Amino acid sequence: METKKFSYWQDGDMWLGYLEEYPDYITQGVTLNELKEHLKDLYKELTSGAIPCVRKIAELEVA
């Protein structure tokens, strides 16, 4: 099973979060489990080509 890191926080009654690899795309849920499901759906959309011009985060070795 593949895993992805994500950041999340609670703001009032909502849980918000984003995938570490795609920090420009935030989603939300009423519960933490709902947020996780929305993050999975978002990942599928971002990697399927359904969303144009997706910006990503990567690492570059410079030394």
C-alpha cells in the first residue's frame, strides 16, 4: 500500500489539510476521517490529469 504525507489542522468545527506533495490544494472535512477521504479523492484527481497545470513540491540535491 502506498502512503502519502499530509498536513492537517482543526479550524472551528472543520478539519483542513493538504498533501505535502501538493501544498497548493487544500481540502476539508467535518471529521478527520472525512478529511482523509477527501485527501484521497484529491490525490486521485491531481494524479489523473483531470486538473490542469498541477504544481508540485520536490527535492533537489545541490551538493
